[in-house]
Amino acid sequence: MKTNRKILLCIALASFALSLNTVSAQKSDTYKNIEFKMAEVQEPVIPNYNVNLKDFGAVNGGYVLNTKAFADAIDALSKKGGGKLIIPPGIWLTGPIILKSNIELHAERGALIKFSTDKSLYPIIETSFEGLNTWRCISPIYGKNLENIAFTGNGVWDGSGEAWRQVKKSKLTDEQWKKFVASGGVLNEKKDSWYPSEQYLKGAKGADQNIRHDLKTKEDFEAIHDFLRPVLVSIQNSKRVMFDGPVFQNSPAWNLHPLLIEDLIVRNVTVRNPWFSQNGDGLDVESCKNVIIENSSFDVGDDAICIKSGKDKDGRDRGVSCENIIVKNNIVYHGHGGVTVGSEMSGGVKNLHVSNCTFMGTDVGLRFKSTRGRGGVVENIYISDVFMTDIPSQAISFDLYYGGKSIAETLAEGGNTVSTKAIPVNEETPQFKNIEIKNITIKGAQQAVFLQGLPEMNLENIEISNLIAKAQKGFSIIDADGIKISNAQLDIEAKNAFEIYNTKNLSLKNIEFNPGSSNAIIINGEASKNIDLSGLSKNSTIGKEVPKKAVKF
């Protein structure tokens, strides 16, 4: 008997040691080959005390509102110093859940937390949305000024977004459109857009990218309550926050919005929104420090993994950058961008590592966007081993003339803006610099790479190496300085693989074109300078306005 106990004890100790080694290996992989120094991200510390939602009167079935049961359970945990709230299998209808410190919400597999479609349960509060200080309805999951928050388990958190969002007829099948129209709501004058209510339609009129700048008081915003769609999860100004395991889906607007968080972990999660959902972002990390995003999948209606830091004056006044971010081993299906920086980046973004990510059918793969008026500096970005397939527009895109539309919409309207007129540089001038992109595979895209800076503030020091790209168009390089492209295999349908305009200090080395390609490189612009095309002279055409000796062969 004693011998058996010793054997069992040895097995238990061995298993424990193996689990520690596994955790250690995972941490080692997470921080492996990071190009900048950052502290190890701290996980939430949750007290070892558990309660079950059913013990607080929760009723399964999706027809009884369990808001009080959630609140009572969280209060009970808080009074004990914190702990884990276990949400068992079942359908749990609820209104907003207000978080407190030292709480873990553990949704077991089979648990569906469904948020009520009764908008009166979501009062408006002062908050931040799309980088601006404004009023919005409180989020279904909300917390501010907290420490130690965790979402674990494999359950599903559903925001009932279909009751909140506008839907465009062009994005639906005929059968889907008929169902929306039959469900209630109202149509616009053109009958090509469905709105959940008259109040929503009223709020949408005069809105600038979902924000009403003309409204000032709480009473003004109350009059358009239905229009003020919340993000599904809003956690602000907090420390040690973790999402590990669950599904987050069907949000009224963005899915996950951590704002001003120090030590943030997002791993092993599934984030979903209908592809037609307006502003249906996956994860918007805003003004956060020390962040891990890994081993997760996204299938959403807008940008998937987004890095932000506030918009225009509100973002500059906040003055908090998004920094020290690791993005590894993620998959993105549908979305406007796989990994996106901006366009709200007025506080700056620095020290971002992206590697081992796959984008399948996203509108854009790697997307950097801003515009005049933002300000902010994006720098020290390192991207490697990204694999993209079936990209309908630009696989890699830098656009400093972002106007609030998807690239697909921009292309449908005639393409990107190009301006030769520089304006004075000031605090409103955005800047993107010191960016390294390597080991990229693009199998199918409308365009492989689009790089466009501003005449007064060029894109600066961007290196792209070890690129394999099959696309309709190759490179556009406009108003850029210090661009290095090397070791690229290009299978491009268009005759011109490179279109270069007003670019300085450009180097193209070891570029393989399609066999028999001619006029593969077109150079224009009187600001062009120090362009190194060593070995590529037979494939080049230089415009008359390009200064003599600007191009070296």
C-alpha cells in the first residue's frame, strides 16, 4: 500500500514538474527573438476562492434576466478579496456586467452568456470611442480603475449585436435583407440601408465616423441613445488583465477594447463578428503597455488586431503611447486588416513585434493608416513570417491619407489620394519610421505593397526583405525616404512591378521579376533622389522630371 502511494506521489510530482516546464517553454517561445527590451507581462493574481453563478439565483434558458445574479456573485467575491466566478453550461441572459478587481470570470464549455437586446439596460456614460472623448452606451462588460481581471474557460460571450447595428443591403443576400426588414427597424430614403430604430437613424445623420461632434451635453446624447453602440468588452485604466480561452462574438461595435492597460494578455481566444458588421473590429488595443496577443483566431467585420493610441487632439492630450506589444501565432480570416496600426495613433505606437501570423482572405494583410491632423509617431515595428492568401486589395499597406473607408471602398471610388502639395509640419503631422518587414509570403492579392507617405513627412526607414508575392500589381512607393527592398520574388500580372514617385534613398536589390518583364520599374517625381537600381537598368523607365543622377544603375 505504501509502495503504491509512493508511486502515485512520484507520478503527481512528475506531472507537476512537466506542467511547469510546459508553462516555462510557452513563456520562452513568447519572448523569443523579440527585437526590443520589455518587461515580462504579469498575469492577474486571483485569490483561490470560487463561487457558482447558479448559487445566486441565476436561471438557465435565455428567457430570465440574470443581471442581479452576476452582480451579487461579483459582490460576494469582492467582499472575500476576489476569486473565480464559475459560469456553468447553459444559456445565461443578462444585462451589463460591471467588473471589480481580483475577479476571474470562468465560462465553462457549453456556457453561453447572451446580453439582452433591451437598450434601456445600457445607460450612456462618458468614455472613449474611436479615440475620442464622447458619450456611449455602457458596454455589456465594463470595468475601470481595476487590477487583476481574467476571462477564462471555453464558453461564449455574445453581445447581441444584431439589435444594435446598421446593415447595408449591398452586404447581404436577398434572403438576409428580407429578414432584417421584416424584423422591424427602419430604412433610409434610398432603401439601401437598414437601421434598428428611428432614433438610430436620427443619430447617424451628421455623424463623423460614428461620432457626433455637434452634440455637447448628456441630454443631447440621450436623444440618440440607440445610435451610441458600445463595444462588447471595455476595460479601462487597469493593470493585469487577461483573456484566455473564451469566444467573444457578435458585438454591437468593437469586440474587445482594452484602454490604458498595463500588462495585458490575449491568448487562445476566438473573436467573431459577422463580416457585414459595421465597425465590427476584433481587438482594439489602445494606449496599453506590455501586451501579448497570441494563439488566437479572428473572423470579423472590420480590422482584426488593431493597435491604437487616441485620435487627434484628444489622443495628443492623453499623450499615452501603445508600446511593448508581442503579436504571435494568430490566424485572421475575414477582416478589413489582419494586423492594423492606426488610424487613431495620435499618442504614438512603438516597439511592436508581429510574427508567425496567417491571414486568409482579409481585405488587407498588414495595414498602417493615418492622416493629417492626427500627429503621433509610429516607430520600431518588426514584422516577420507572415503568410497571406487571397487578399482582395493591398497585402501590405501604408496610407497617410486615410479617409475612414476600407481599402476596397477606396479602390472602388478610384484609388488612393496622391497629393504633391506639402503643408507645414506641426504637432498634427503623423510620422511612420523605422519599420522592418521580412519573410513574407503573399499568394494572391490585388496589390503586393503600397507605401505612401506625405510630401511634408515621408515614410522613413522601411525595410522589406525575403518577400514572395503573387499579385495583380506590385509596389507603389510614394513620398518615402530610406526604403530598402531586397530578396523579392515577384509574380506580378501588371507590366510595371514598381511605380515610384518622389522617393529618396531607395535601394532595390536581388529582385526577381516575371520572365521577359520589361519596364518593370517606373520612376517619376522631381523630388526623387539617390535611387539605387544596381543591376536593374534594363527594366527601368525614368520620367523627364526626375533630376539627372537621381538614379544609380
